[in-house]
Amino acid sequence: MAVDLANIERAEVSSTGSPVIKIFLRHGSFIVSLLTILTLGLAWEFAKPLGIPGLLRVPSPSTIVTASAELLHSPTFWQACYKSTLRIIAGFSLAQIVGIPLGFVMATNRTIFNSAFPVAETLRPIPPVAWIPISIIFWPTREESTVFIVFLGAFWIVLLNTIGGVSTVDKVYSRAALSLGSNRWHMLRYIIFPAAMPSIVTGMVISMGICWEMVVAAEMIAGDTGLGYLLWQSFEINATAQVLVCMFAIGLAGFLSSAAIRKLGDLLTPWSKKD
Amino acid sequence: MMSDLTFAQHKHGAGEIIVEDISYSIRDRSGRLVELIARCSFRAERGLFTAVVGPSGCGKTTIMNMIAGYHAPDQGKIFLDGVQVKGASWERLMVFQETALFPWMTTLENVVYGPMVRAEKPLPQIRQEAAALLQKFGLAEFKDRYPNELSGGMQRRGELARVLINDPLVLLMDEPFRGLDSMTRQLMQQYLVSLFEEARTTTLFVTSEIDEAIFLADRLVILSGSPATVASVIEVPLPRPRTLDMLSTPDYAHAKTEALEILYAEAVAAFAGGGVVSDLKESFEKIYAS
């Protein structure tokens, strides 16, 4: 509704209205979001001198801006971003590579499902963070244990979403395909796989969010580089502004990677595009 | 026009379904056996359009699923041209209740799918035939669209095309026009009639709409309540090609009355069985006795 209205207004304005209004209407939602963030920042900045208890120990936005300017010029920060991103890519991809085929096999083969499902249901409730110590012991390097924790965070979601997607394929599609002469391979390739794809994509999007949670937790405990490690180091040397910059950086990275996965999801399921 | 397309070429001598004394039961939630279909026998003669009519929920879909080969009857047999039906086959293709076009394939890909997986011909040739068929079905412009970008009527035509490109011996249709608005539904009925009259593919069509059944079919198989049995078989005395003005002829009215009387007797029996007050029964009588 809102979008339609905006379009109508834009159409009316474009013939007569001023360029400023035109720009506002075209980028209306973006400007509104920007204004909100700006207002919140200003409120934070000016509320600090009022002595509101919670805000006393937190650095003001202006300090954060200065700190981020410094941090953005330091190679340490970029190295940390790079390392965390690599771990995310590795853990996330591994989870897809293992989780999706395993989900397929479990959902289509009763024997494998019966043997694997109890194991999965026993291990799944253990929070990935609880795996950190054992993972440090088990894997030769810290790098591998961090990637393993990221992998674990994504894996269960990928697995369950794949099983869910595969086992809820509408009977009407498999029946139609069967009548038309499909063999097992055709069924898998042309019917079950695409039918399960929306659910798999949902699993990808959710698991990407979890991946960032896990990489930060693992780096805080077991890391020697990365954004989580940098955040914890900043805290230990009492550089609170830097802590906040790291937090925002992680938030932004999580937002961007989720957006990228959503984009990938749209490419994988072009038929479910809404206009 | 049809002769350049594969699906009109065989026939006249192929495609007769005989349903022989079939019964089918399912278990309800408490594990009790409930008989859905009891000793049903009827036939869909080659080159004829047979409509299976009955109240909704009477097991029509179950019968169609057995003919398509999705499950086997508990008792009795189903034959296609004298050979017992076992499992699904492209010789008996179904147009489903709601659209069963694969949502992840374009209209063209959907139509190409059957011949493609059976690999009877080279793919470019299949594509060409599919495109020609879509042209005939008025979907040429929409061949690269996904099903959810098509209207209800277009989806139905797309599904017909996907089925007919395989040149099935029998066309099974399970309330295919349900859910369409009445205008589109009528257009689809006329479209189906002209398709049938051109190709004469043996067709078995399930519906709960008596008008639809009479307009389309040569023969009505009327099913009774639960468990479903064949209550009567009525020949529709209307000539072909069928036109809409036949809906106002005495022959049409006669066929409709005959069918309704049987269905009405069933409805009353069902009401009486349910112990519903006799007022309702009387009002039914008033409506249908005239």
C-alpha cells in the first residue's frame, strides 16, 4: 500500500514539484531511516551530560566517531575483519556442503533417517558455544576450532531446513512427475530439489545470522585475531569506544552477509519472486 | 490444425478404461477401517467423454487416483485396453484439482518435462512441439513465465498442454475447473469441449457440477454416497459439436432431471441417515420434484 501511494505521489510531483521533494519521495524510506539513526545519535550525545546513570560509562557518539576514524586507518582492524569473514565463509560453506546432502539422504531414506536422527537430536540441543573447549582440544589449530564452531552454528539449521523442505514436497508434484515418466534421478533433480529449495534458502539466511554469533563467541574465547578477538582485547585495555566500534562493525557485517545470502536465495528460487 | 501435433495421431482403437468391481478402504484416526468405495464398476469407452458425478467427498478422487495408478484397489481390477493397471504411467495422465504445474519451471519447461524425461525424441524437437502446442493453447506469450505469474485459466490450459503433449491414451481430469470464477470456468468448458471434439482422446472427468458434466460428457457415471457405489449410468442425448445453446434444449433438461433425481435420492438418504429434521427433506422435495 505505502509503496503504491509513494508511486502515485511521485508521478504527480514529477510534473510540477520541486527537485528536493522529488528526491525525498524517491529515496523517502532511506532518508527517514537515516534521520532516525541521526536523531538517536544526537539524543545519545546530548543526553550524556544530563547524567543519566546508564549512559555515564558509555562513550558518546562523537568519541565513537573519532575512535572509528582511528580504527579504520589501522591495519589491525582490517586484518580482523578479513579473518572473521574468511572463517564465516569457511564455516558457512562447510555447513551447506555437509548439511544439504545429508538432509537429502536423511529425508529420502528411512533407514538412514532412523539411525541418524536420534544422534542428531541428542547433539543438536547443545549450544555451539559449549563445544568450544572440546573443539580446542580436538582440532590441531585455533583456526580450525573457530571454523568448526561456526560450522556447528549453521549446520543444524541447514540440516533441519533441508529435511523439512524435502519431506514436505507436495504429493501432487511428485505424482505428476511420476506419471510423466520420471525415474529416481529426475525426481531428485527436477522435483524434490527445486521444491525443497525455498526451505533450504530459509535455512541459509537464518544460519548466516548464527554464523556471526558463533564466530564472535569463538574468537573471544579461542581466537588470536578476528573481530571478536579485537572486541575483547579492546575491552581488556579499557578502550570502550573501540569496543563499540567493533560491535557496530560486526552488526554491519552480519547485515551485509545476510543481504548477500538473501540475494543468492533470490537467484536460486527465481520463481518465488514477488513483485 | 491438430494433425501437425503428435497428440492427435494415434487413437481410434486405443484408450479404454474398465473399472471392475473395485473396493477401497482407509483407516480413520482411531484405526478403524472405513470403506470409501464399495464394488464400483464402470467403463470409459474409447473416444468418449465420460463424466463421474457425485457429491463432494464421496471418493471420486480416490477412484481417479487408482486409475492413475497412485494406489491400488483393495479388491477388483482396473484395465486399460485389456491390460491391468499397475503404477503410474504417461498413458493415463491426470489434470489435478488445483494446479500441479511445477512452480519452479516456466510454462514451456513444464510442457517439455514429460517427453524430456522419457527421452523419446531429441530435445530441440520436443521444445519445438511444446512451443507449437502453447501457441495453440494461447500461451505463446507466456511460455517463459512461471505458473504463479499466470491467471487461473492460463494455468489450467498450461496443465492441459503439459498432459496432452505426451499423447496419453486416457485423459483423467479431477475437478480441474474447481476454484475458477464462473466466467473462466465456462470458457474452459467450451475450450475443453472443442479440444475433445478435435482429438477424441478418451476422457474421464470428475465433477460435482451436474451442468458441467452434461455439457461436456457423452455419458454420466453417477456415484452414490458412502461408501461410493455406481448409482446409475446416463447417456447424454446431446449431439456434437456441443454448443452453449444446447443448455436450453429439452434433451438437456431431461438428462439433468434424470441425474438430479438419482442424486437427490442419495442426498435424502444421506440426510435421513444423519437424522436431520424432515423440514429440510421436504424443501428438497419441493425443489427437485418439479
